[in-house]
Amino acid sequence: MSGDRTPDRSSPVRMCVRCERVTDEPVLVHEVHSASGPGWNVYACRGCAPEFPPHVDVFDLLRGG
């Protein structure tokens, strides 16, 4: 059928940490590092992302940058 659209499975789908809505355009707003296992990323939707402070890489802080 010419009107059918196949979903793009390569784009990530995440839940916004602020409004808890699912978005296919997630914005990385925070990285959680863990000494006892793998860390994880925190995402927000494009509408909520401006409400978060700028993303800071903790390793830059350790290097003094």
C-alpha cells in the first residue's frame, strides 16, 4: 500500500524524566556515573529540556576544565 509508513527503528525512543511522556526526539540532560556498575543517561523531551541546567561532563571537572 502506498500510504503505509514503516516506523524508523533506528531512532531512539525514551521517556522524558520531567513530564514522563514518551518521545522519539530525546535530549540528553544528565549522565549518571556509578562506581559499582554501569551508569545510565537521563533524557527529556524537546519541550522540557530547556528546564534543565546545561549538561556538564564530570570528567571535565576532574581535569579542571
